[in-house]
Amino acid sequence: MRDLREFMDSTYLKLADQAGLTEVENNQVVADLVQEAIDEKFKLAMIRPDQVKMGRKMVDAANSKVAIGTVIDFPEGNRGLEAKLAEAKQAVADGVDEIDYVVDYTAFQKGEVEQVKKEVEECTRYGLEAGKVVKWILETAALTDNQIVQLTALIKNVVLAKFNEKDYEKVFVKSSTGFYKTEGGKPNGATLEAMVLMLENAGPLSVKASGGVRDKDFAIKLIDLGVKRLGTSSAKAIVEGTGTVDNY
């Protein structure tokens, strides 16, 4: 029987004001998430860049195998190549294990394909040379089905053209930030339909589903489709089967 913990990127990415908390209270939420990841032996704790150093210290002190991940150029992905690299370098200095970049999907939508390719190549190269796992967040809720297919393929093709086969397992495409504002109650995270499109066009790269993953049944459906990682703020509830069944 598969252990769902091995798929879990337990995630908390809210700033204090977004959560309606003080900085001290928000830091405690992050610390609690990291401690839970350690206790539950989840794959990874995904936290904001400014929390990486704290997370690293906690994991090391516990002699835990839990990885620390962070998001780069989050959540819009439009601050440019140099800003992405600078933020990633600081995260690496602070002890991060996995780097989840938000791709500049708005540039892609405007047809600035060469700019996006360069960003994917340079940021992936930096992450791999630093010995890190690299993930690229598409923000599927902002894209049409055709754009999901095209952007997934773009990332895959850059990796296949510019890197060695041994690197492929260290690069993922990922669905969502969970912060995109949709209209009319439409889902802003992973859907089965979007994940199928990504899986069909990402191979040999792996796929991570994130955003809206809150119950065990949905998590298992995604894993059965072929998703290798699940980004969720409900990791423990999913593993215990107590998550809310409100996915799309």
C-alpha cells in the first residue's frame, strides 16, 4: 500500500497580513507546519523564502529527512530573470532543498516565448548546479487548455534540449500557486482536467499538483493519474482521511 506521506509537500505560503496574523503569530504557524512535517515524515515543507532559514534549522536539529522547499517570484512570476535568480540564490544560501519558480506566464501569453525560454533555462541551470530540485509553476487557472499544453511543452523542451538525461528527474512542472484570483467561483488550483493535460505533455519530467488538494480521495485520484507530488495545506488531514471534500 502506498504511503501518501511520500507525496506530500506540506505548504503554508501566506504572509502575516494575508492570514490576519501578527508576524510573530505567522512565524509560529510556519514553525508548526515544519514540525508537523517532521513528525509525520512528509516529503517536504513548502514555505516562503524568508522562512527557509528557520525551517532548515528545525529539520537539521531533528535529524529529519524532510526537505525544505520555497517559492520564487511568487505569486505573479513577472519580476524578471535577475530577480528570480537573486531570490533563488538567497534561498540556497539559507539552506533550501527545492526551488519552485513561478514561470512568467503573462509574458508567455503575450507571445514573449524566447524570454520565457531563457528564464526557464537559466533558472533551471542555477537550481540544478546548486544540487536542488527545480519546479516550474504554470498557474493553470490563468491559462486556456491550449496554453497549459503549450507552456508545459515549452518547459519540457527547454529541459530536454539544454540538460542531461540524469537531470530530468529533478525538474517538475507544477499546476498552481493557490493565490490566483478567479471569477465566478472557478477553481484556482489543480483540477483533474488540467493535470491530465500537463501529464500528457510533461514527460519525462514529473508533475506536481498544487492548489485545492484537500481530501484523500482527490489526492489518490491525482496520484493514480501519475502526479508525483502534492502541494497542500491539508497534508495531515489528507493522510488521515479527514480532509474536506470540496475539490473540483
